[in-house]
Amino acid sequence: MLRKFRAGLLGLIAASLPLALSAQEASQRLSPKVVVITMFAGEAKPWLDNEPFTRKVAVPGLSKTFPDVSCTDAGLCLMTTSMGYANAASSVSAMIYSGRFDLSQTYFLIAGIAGVDPADGTLGSAHWARFAVDGGLQNAIDAREMPGDWSTGYVAIGASRPGEKVELKYGSEVYRLNEDLLQKAYNLTKDVDLADGDAAKAYRARYAAAPANAAPRVSICDTISMDTWWHGSKLGATMEAWAKLITNGEANYCTTQQEDNATLTALRRGADANLLNFDRVAILRTASNFDREGSGQTPVESLTAKSGGYIPSVTNAYRVGARFVHTVVADWQNWSAGVPK
């Protein structure tokens, strides 16, 4: 009986482990100082080209396109999830529970490109997020069928009309990131020399006012996640109202992207499992395109335009992100204990 009990207990322990690791794999477990999370090859390329990665760690459960986590001897690791909610949550979860990393002191930097509200940024601009808001967890009625007195067909789940606030049910609708880390990251990077381009300069002239028609800069504003690539001033106004509604008026969204709330949910659950510290998570999004039309454009024309923002955006995600990452790694004696004052 005792033998059966011990066998059953060992079976339960084995089943509870993320993956069965060999003794050699367990001894090679890495403790990254920073993990940078990118979503596709173009975002990862500047990091791979400029950082001295010496090791690739294969992680079961990652995207088949990006099956490894690359790491430097100094403690920087880079992973690429593949795009969209399902890929982001699945890949980040696979990394967390793989058993190949000790993440208890690790800082996480989500570094990717995004659309930008021309009221808050321009092509190539870089934005640190305080809030990440899920734009998709709403009811939606086609605008051609919604009541005539509604301003939008997007309605909070459980509400009877747009703008009506209800209790949030999913737990992933909004995340607020650590303010101390946000301010530190911004102050470290606000003077980074940002890349620009002639095509981006010409395209942003379509917009009548700054910051849309000005040179790119670093700022703090918020991000909206949604797998649907929505576009245009009317949907932009809808998403702005949604972000304010579920943050009690605090959020000012500026960037739009596909993955962040999914990535944060995976990280939050890892933190709940005492595998990482959610206060060590930062989001940096750089603008590859405007999320709404400029002067004389339709939303469709804006959506399909070649704005020239892509190269500046992936370049600046690296330039700004690297300033932050290098600071953390080089001054680990102070950062290991928490965000320095």
C-alpha cells in the first residue's frame, strides 16, 4: 500500500511539473535579468542583429516559426510569440511553465509596433503604456442595424446601450502596470535619438497638427489590444470612449495592437503561480501607422496606405527598448531588488 501511495504521489508531482526536465536541463536552468517579448520576425530582427546572443533555448509549446528563446551571457533573453492573441498567450505560457527559466527576478519588456492615434503620436514615435485595455471584450452590433440614437455599435457586455458601465467579468479587460517601473523606463529613454525617414516625413504632412505632423518622440500613454485590425476616426472615438469607461476616465489610449492583453494575462497567471513578478512588466509600442485617416483620405485609403512608418517603428522599438534593457542588465545589483528609486 505504501509503495502504491508513493508511486501515486510521484505521479501527481510529475503531472504538476510544467515539463519533465532531465538532470542536465535542470542544471542549465537560466535566470534572465530581462526577457524581451516580440511578436514577429521584423520586431525581433534589430535585437538579433545588435545583441550578442550566444545561446538558444528550445522550448516546447512555442510557435513552430519561433521555437527558441535566444539569450546572452549577460542575462538578456528574447522570445517571439507569433502574432495575435492565441499565439501570444500560448507562447508566453509555454515559456513560463517550461521549467527552463527561473523568472522570479526577471523583468519583462513587451516591445513591438502598433497603430497610433494622431492626437498622441506620429510615425516612429515610442510609447510606454500605463494601461492595457482589451478592445474586443464587448458586444458589437453592425452600425447599419443599431438604434438611431446610438453613437456606436460597441456596447459593454451586460449593458443596454453604449457608454453604460457594468461590472467587468473576464478579469483581462484592463491591466494597470507598475507606475514606478513606467516612470523609470520613460525617464531612462525619453531622450533617445529616434529614427525617422523621408517617406514617413512626407506622409505625416497629411495631418494638420502636432504630434501627428511632428518628429517622433517618446511618451507615456495607453494601449488597446484587439485581434481585429479596426481603423478610422469613428472606431477610434469608440475605442477611446471604451478605454476611458473601464478605467474610470484615467486611460488615454494612443497605440493599437493585437497581443498585449493576452500576453499580460499569461504573465499575470504566472505571477499568481509565484513564478514571476507582475510588477516587473513593461510595454513599449512604437508607431508604424496611424489608426485613422488624414486630411482628404477615407479610412480605407488610410488603412492600405504605405506610410513609411514601418522601418522607423521597428528601429525605435529596439533603440528605446535597448536603452532600458541595457540599464537593467548593467546595474543588476540595484535592479535585482526592485525598481531603483
